Amino acid sequence: MLIIRNAKIWTPACAGVTVFIGVVCYLTASQAAAQSNYPNKPVRLIVAAGPGGSGDLLGRALAHKLSELWGQQMVIDNRPGAGTVIGTTIAAKSAPDGYTLFQANAAHTINPALTRDLPYDTQRAFIPISLSAELPNVLVLHPSVPARTLKELIALAQAKPGQLNYASSGIGNATHLAAELFRSVTHTQMVHVPYKSGGFALTGVMSAQVQMYFATLPSALPHINSGRLNALAVTSIRRSSAAPQLPTMSEAGVPGYEITSWYGILAPAGTPAAIVAKLTRDIAATLKDPQVRSQIAAQGADPVGNSPAEFSAFISRELVKWAKLIKDADIKAEPGG
């Protein structure tokens, strides 16, 4: 508008200005048309994890339904490594045109407290679109541990400081921090045994190499159902729809305890507001689809779906929570991790 007001009278001397205005108007109209037709080509969803895990399967469930809704393919791009930093960096540096999206998880808000000099700014590099799903961890024990309730486990740990050990799927991730929070609030001393992955950690507790593990619920459920693991409680504030028979940590004896894993969709900063609004609407609609909800529940998760403002506030709270816990527990990142 300012350019147009400045070009009040056309003369040969200002012909170049007139042409410039035309180009600006043409580009603006083209951009508006592109946004209104979004998406008119395949959309890439970067998942910072390997194929087959809960995050990958949740991303694929969402992508499949969005592809049907849009009539355009949504392509999953698995980019695991460095505690999700590799995939996050690729997403942060992608063009902000709506054709590259990023599925973040809890590591997105844990990494800033663990890793100095991340190659992106966790909050400024992205626009939150929607929190898509939350899933609790579950405290599981090898059947040989003489505790059948959470209160019995706490009593055992307090009676034998430093004699119980717990697995994690890596230093500083959610399975480790869930145990650290438990240790902190129950005033118990236990030995941390980090493994390279959740699969190895599960094997460790099932073979009695370690005694307990705050496993992801989907990975542990088959072994809980088979009797190879004893489950004491889930870490969410509400019972999980995937295992409603299990109490929450609060119900079982640790009031106020809450840690959940989560997945949500982000877009690179600068993505047009019209595209963000469309993504928010379409993801919300997708998360209400019975088939998608069933697929999410099969992974032990509960669908969410919220606004960019709500998701942004959630991320801010998570950053504060993890930073405090990591500082209080003096957790350091693994070398090279």
C-alpha cells in the first residue's frame, strides 16, 4: 500500500517504479494463490526416529489420513540420531513454505538443558502447530523383585539404599528422567544403568540384569500381559486408555508425580499464517477420526489436538520442567551424544 500511494502520477521517469509495483502485486497474488491451494504437492514430515517405533507409527497414522484429506501424499522422512538433534536441525533449516513439517517429541524440550550450542533455537526456529498425542511411561519390575505395589517398592528402596538398580534407554532421555524424578520425590538411592536403546533396556529388565525400568507403555504392554514384567503404575496424571487397570503414580503412592512422552507437529519459523491455520484445522479433524484414534490407542497413546497457542505454552512448561530436573539431578549428556 505504501508503494502504491507513492506512485501517484505515472511519468516516463517513474516507469521503472510502475513495473516494480506490478511485480510486487503479481508475487503477492501468486503467494496468496499458492497458500489457498495448499498443499498442491507432496508434504514431507520429518520424524527424528527410526522406522517401526511408536513415534514413527504415530506419524504414519497421521500422515496417511492427511494424505487422504488433501489428495496429496505426505511422505515420512525418518532422520534418527543424536537424541533427535539431527532430524530437528534438518527441519529447522527447511524452507518455511508448509511443505516440510516436523514431528517433535519430548526430547525437543529436554535437549536444550542437556546440550550446549544446539544448531537451532528450540522455540524461535519453529511454529508449534498441534500436540498430537501423549503417552505415559510405565514402571515395570522383574518378577523376582519382592514388591507388588509402588509403596512396597519405595519401602524396599529406602531399606536398601543403593542396592536397587534401574535401566534407561540413554542418559537424559524420558526413561532416565522419569526414574530420576521418582528417586528425588521418594528420597531413595538407586543405581542408574543406561542402555543404548529401549529394546536393550527392556531385555535387561526381563533378563534380571536390572530390576526396574520406566518403559514406554507400548513397548512394555506385551511383556506385562505375558507376565514377564510386573507393572506398578503409569506416569501420567490420568490412567491410560491402553491399560486402564494400572493406577497412576499419584494413585499408587507418589502424589503429584507426572511425566509423559508426547508427539506434536511443528513447522519451520516463517511458515505463512494461512498455512498454519489450515494445518491446525486439518490435524484437529484427523485426530478425531475413529481409525486414527484407534491406531494411536494401539500405541498406548491418547490423541490430543490443540491450538498453536496451547501447544506453544505446553512446550514452554516442558522446557522449564526438564531444565529444573536436569539441573537438580546434575545430569550430563553422554559424550558425543
